[in-house]
Amino acid sequence: MRLRIIFLEEFGKAFVPKRAIPNLRMFLLKAGITKVPYNFFGALFYLTAMVTGIVYVVYIYPFLQRYSQLVLLAASTMSWFMLQISLAFFFIMLVYFYVDLQIYLRTKKMEEMLPDFLQVVSSNLKGGLSFENALMGAIKPRFSILGNEMAEVSKKVMTGHDVGVALSELGEKYNSPMLRRSIDLMISELESGGKISDLIDNLVKNIKETKALKEEISASAISYIIFIAAIVIVISPLLFALSFHLLSIILNFVGKLAGTASANLPFSVSPVKVDPINFRYFSMAAIVITSFFSSLIVSIVEKGSIKSGLKYIPIFLIGSLVLYWVFMNVLGFVFSGVAV
């Protein structure tokens, strides 16, 4: 019998509370994950245990060796437990962020496909089909995510669910005001017995107008985006690099002045205890933090949401750090000939 990796699935099931499984399953379904990945959770446990063991052996145990055996045992147990819990929480938050981002991307993709899907539904209705059959006939491979969700709605309707209830469940599943309002209006029109094809045509028109308005607003904010990007990626690294070299020149000058005989001077000069290397580390940390939060601000200004503009984070971080390195070398060459 082939040997399995030791209890991956069992560990995964053990560390997922039973009460949380239905909510977890629903949360993963929104991201297109049909099964709870117990094997992944088990592997995550082994990973945190391995990292905890390495940190304990390299850093914690040598520090605790100086104490008595009782203190060593108690402190080792507590430090191991707290460290592994902290690592597990960190990795779980990373996984949650990834899944939440996938849900957001799926929702946006559904919103992009919604006008075309509703147009097909409207055409089917005008062709004489009932609303349920019009929905089923509009399910095409090109609608991908939205088509799959509408297929689930059609399956519920065929198994006896009311079409309004099935659509309402879809609207509540995703955090999309556009999808929810469209579904609520269609259900309302169905219950009132009105001509739903005209309503859908108006919905498609309004959705396209809203999309065009959002694109116009995004285009009008391009000047603010360029201004923020120029400051963060170019000007900030330039000023930090210039400050570093000016600090080095000033420290060199003050050091030489303090080392000369200054008995005839009416004042005394003492060496300045500032390490330029520490300033360089501070500059890099400040650039990273500024670039990160500036990319989030640009995302909000352009798209109205942080999740839509996560692509700007590596652009801002890498661009600002690369230019900082370039400015450091260029200014180092420029100031190398300055005599102090």
C-alpha cells in the first residue's frame, strides 16, 4: 500500500471547527473553490510547526539556556505555542486575503458580463420564451462565471425552487450592488406581471451608462495619479539620496573640524554621533512605506477600491527602490570630487 503524507486531511479537519465549516464552504464557493481544502490546512499546520521549530532552535532555545530547567520547560512550551499560533494566524490571514481578492475579481467579472447576458435574456423573451427558459437559453460558455452561476439558478428552478427565490440567493451571495439591484428589479417586475423584456432593456442601458460614467471619472483623475506617482517614485528617492550624501559631507566636515586644534576658537566642536548607514536604512523603510500607501491611494482614486489597484503596489515599490539605488550611485559619483 502506498504511504500517504502523514494525516494531512485529518489534521486539516481537526483544526477547522465544525460550526465554521458551512460558512467556510460558502465563502470558498464565492471564490470558485468547490471543496474545502483540508489537505492544504493540514500542510499549513506542518509548515507552521517547521518554521516554529527552526526559530526555536536558532533563537529562543539559546536564549533560555541560561535559566533553570523548570523555567526552560515552561518558557519553551509557552514560546512554542504562542509562536506557532501567531504564524498560523498570519498564514490564515494571507489565505483569507487571497480568497477575498478572488471573490472580488469574480464579482467584477460578473458585473462586466451582466449587460451582455441580460441582452441575450431580453432577446429570448422577445422570441416568445418564458422567463425561466430565457435564463436557461442565455447560458453560454462565453459568460463563464456568470453563466455558471445562472446555471445553478436554473438547476434550483428545475428542482422546484421559485425563480425569484433562486435569483435572490444569487444576489445575496456576492457583494455586488449592481447585480443585486438588477435581480430585485426583475423579481419585482415578475411579481407585478409587467413586460420584463422592456425592463431588462432599460437595465442594460443604465448599466452601460454607469460604466461609461465610471470610466470618465477615472480618466479625469489621471492628473492626480501622475502627480502622486511622480512624487513617490521619482522625487522622494531623489531627496532621500541627496540627503544621505549631504549628511555624509556634513559629518566628514564636522569630524575634521573637531579633530583640529581649536584652542583659539571661541567655541568647541564635538563629533556628531550619527551613522549614515542608519539613515540609509531609514530612507529605504520610509520609501517602502510611502510607496505602499501611495499605491493604495492611487487605487482608490482611480478605481474606487483598493482591491482593484493592487497591481500598483509592486510598480510603486520596485520603481521607487530602483530609482533610489540609481540616484544614490549617480549622486555618489557627483559628490565624490567634493573636497571637505
